[in-house]
Amino acid sequence: MRKAKSGFASVLIHNEPKQLDQLMVIGGNDGQVQNRVEFMNLWDYQWHKCASMISRRDELAACLGPDGKIYAIGGYGGPTNSSCLRSVERYDPVKNKWEPVAQMNEGRRALAAVSMPDGIYAIGGYNGKDYISSVEKYDVETDSWTVVCHLNSPKCTMTAVAAPDQQRFYVIGGFNGTQLNEVEVFNIKTRTMRKFSYPMNMKRFMHSSAVLIS
């Protein structure tokens, strides 16, 4: 990357033709909280700048929405805006432009987010005082957030990944005063969150997760 940084979010944009596949790196902290966004073209592996976010965000979450746009969600605003952010903004890759959308019900940093067919889920996090258990969903059509369930335990710095069938997502590890190895699974049909039967062998937080489809 152009500069070393931490606390950023990353999103893969897959387009056709292949020359348009991009790995986006959004916000983060390189000594200062950033609103800068850059992407690697996965055809030639070169880094490029794109439009900066409206707000500076560290420890944010981001995902590719069902509408094909990138959502930057919550985070920490830095010394000049030290609150845990409720704000959310959306990036249009065609127009190279960010725009604000509806705010979450609760400010969150160190949260996880996952995109599902019925909307975008913001999961857990930290509000500056307490670890968060609530999960809220953004409806792209109505531009609104609704609390849908609660985690079995509040946590931050976990990861979330969608199952290949797009009917469930998994919330993996995290931190709530201690490192966690627990896994929770949400079913979008029943709108229920339950503890997964098989915890990880190791406790992890501030980690990454990915789904491999063979």
C-alpha cells in the first residue's frame, strides 16, 4: 500500500471484465485517522486512489451491499470527533462518489458487518463505554436501520462471514474484556442468533476470516 496503516476495512469488488476487479482499502489510521480510500487493480496489481470518504473512520466495518455499492459503517472519528460513529456512507464505484445514508441506532467502533440478500447487518462493537450485543440491519430500499437480534455475548473486534447459501452468517471470536473462541450463527429466515456447537481451538480477536468455496 502507499502507507502503512491499521484499523482499516477492505472490500473486494468483482466486476466483468476481469480488469475491473478491485481490492479496496478504506479509512484506518496511519498516525492520524483517515478518510482516504485506495484500491488495488487485481489485473495489474497496481494501487490507485479513489474518492475519499466524507468522514474520517478508524476501526470501521465495510461491505459490498446487495445494490453493488460499498458501505462504510461506524468506526472511531479521531480526536476531533472522538465519538463512536453512528454514521454510514455509501460509495458508488461508477460515479466514484460517497454519499451519506441513514445512521445506525447506536454508535459502534470495532464492529463487524456482513451483506446478505435481505440487507446489511452491523454486528456488536464498542460504544466507548460498553461492549455491544445488538445486531441491526440496513434495508437498502427504505434507507433505514432496524435492530433484529442480540448476540449471546457482547463483543468487539470479531469477524463475520456469510455462509455459501446466503441464509446464515457466522460471528467468530472477538473480545469483551477477554479473548474469545466462541462462534455464533444467525439464521436470516428465523431471525435467531445461537451459539455454534464448535468453538475455535484458539481464542482470537482483531483477526480476519474468509469463506473458501471449492
